[in-house]
Amino acid sequence: MSGSPTFSVEFFPPKDLAGEERLWASLEALVPLKPDFVSVTYGAGGSTRDRTIRITREITKRTGLKTVAHLTCVGSTEDELKATLDSYREAGISSVLALRGDPQGGPGSEWTSTPGGFDHADQLVSLAIEMGFEVGVAAFPDVHPASRDIEQDISVLLEKQRRGATFATTQFFFDSRSYLGLTSRLKNVGSNLPVIAGVLPITNVKQLERMASLSGTPIPSEIADQISRVESDSDLVRQAGVSIAVSLCKELIGNGVPGIHFYTMNSATSTIEIVKRIGLR
């Protein structure tokens, strides 16, 4: 991950055929930009696992782009996790993002163990490494919603790196100081783990508020004010979201970020504009 920052995109599994068609249309629009990798999320409680696996395999088959497959502990036994990894391998996927995963009620809900499964993502890292995968993990510039303790978060990241994780991708954030604080803490304890910055292009006010609430991501007052002034016009909201993301990305690139990962919300328009404006493609 040296040289220019990597550029990657994330999708979520659609709920119906119309949503799936939108996903493929968005991905088709992004393919010419040659993202360094594509990933597909799991729903809370592992609710979209089968769809995630199917779509991830299909992306690899259709586009030839590198796919980083999500894998979560939630709702799965160790044997089921091994079967999922076998399925990914058969599809030609060699990289996974190992996550604990959100409980059914979302990130802040109480964790419920699955008999015969794992309770922590570091266990999942070890399993995936043993099975020959490259493994990435999650990082939280604004602190994990279940921990609220940055030092604990750093310890968890270090343990995942010790077990073999070779990169991290962050939850989305809006203040570059949060990201730089996280990476500075890692460097201060001797870690060289590359931390890819997660960026959410704002396109919908209600969606933003819901996601920020679930993830515990603060929305700076100046951004909230900027969005609230145009929230009655969806096109102006999207334009403001692009402008906010461009400013954030330029700050990150200026500080040597190894990569930028866009949470596309299954829409390509804003991400394409941002990537071109910041010079990643």
C-alpha cells in the first residue's frame, strides 16, 4: 500500500430485484475507474449472509475486480464460518474483512453468543489466516460504539494485527483529526498497520442521521448546518455531500493516507465525482 492512495468501494446487499439492478448499474459505472477492491457488507445479525456471499461471488465473476469479502462472527458457528471461507475460496476470493458484526438491533445492542461460534473478531482473523486468506479488519476513528474507549480500541487492533491482519478499514467519519488521532496512537505503540479511511458521501439527510446514530459517528456542527440549509433539495444535498467529502479526502491525502474506501450506499454518481476531483483516477 505504498505510492498513491488506494481507492475502494463498498456496497450493501439489496433487499429486492430492483435494488439488485441498481447495484449492478452502479458497479458497472465504477468499473472503468478500476477500484483497487470492492466489498459487500453483511446486514445486522448476519441477516443478509447468503445474499452477501452470492453477490460477492458474482462481482468477482462479472468484473474481475479484486473483491474483499465481509465475514462476521454473528449468528454463525465455527463450522459455518469455515464453509463460508471455503465458498469464497472456490469463487477465487483471497481477501476477507473479518468483523465481529452487529447484533440484530444494531451496533449498540447487547451481543448474544452463538453456540459453537466466536465472540470476537480476533478469533475470526486467526481462522481466516489459518485457511490462507489475506485479512483486513475494522477500525473506529470516533471510537467503537460498544467500547467508548480509544485505548481499548487500539489494544484490540494490535491483537488483530498480531494474529495476522495486514490492513484495517475505518468506519466513516467527518473530521480528519479523528482519523489522524487513531493512526498516531497506532504509530506511537510501534504499529505499522495500514489504515484505509472510510468516507461516506452524503446523499440523503435521513439516511445520514440514521447511520451516524447507529455507528456513534458525530456529525460536526458546520457539516450539519451546511446540510440542513439545503435538505429540502435532494440534488443540493448531494452536491454538498460531494463538496464535504472532497475537502475531507484532500486533507487525508495531504496527511499520507494509504487508501480511501467509499461507502457508496449502492450509488455511483457521488463517488465517481469525488474520485475524479481529488485525483485518485
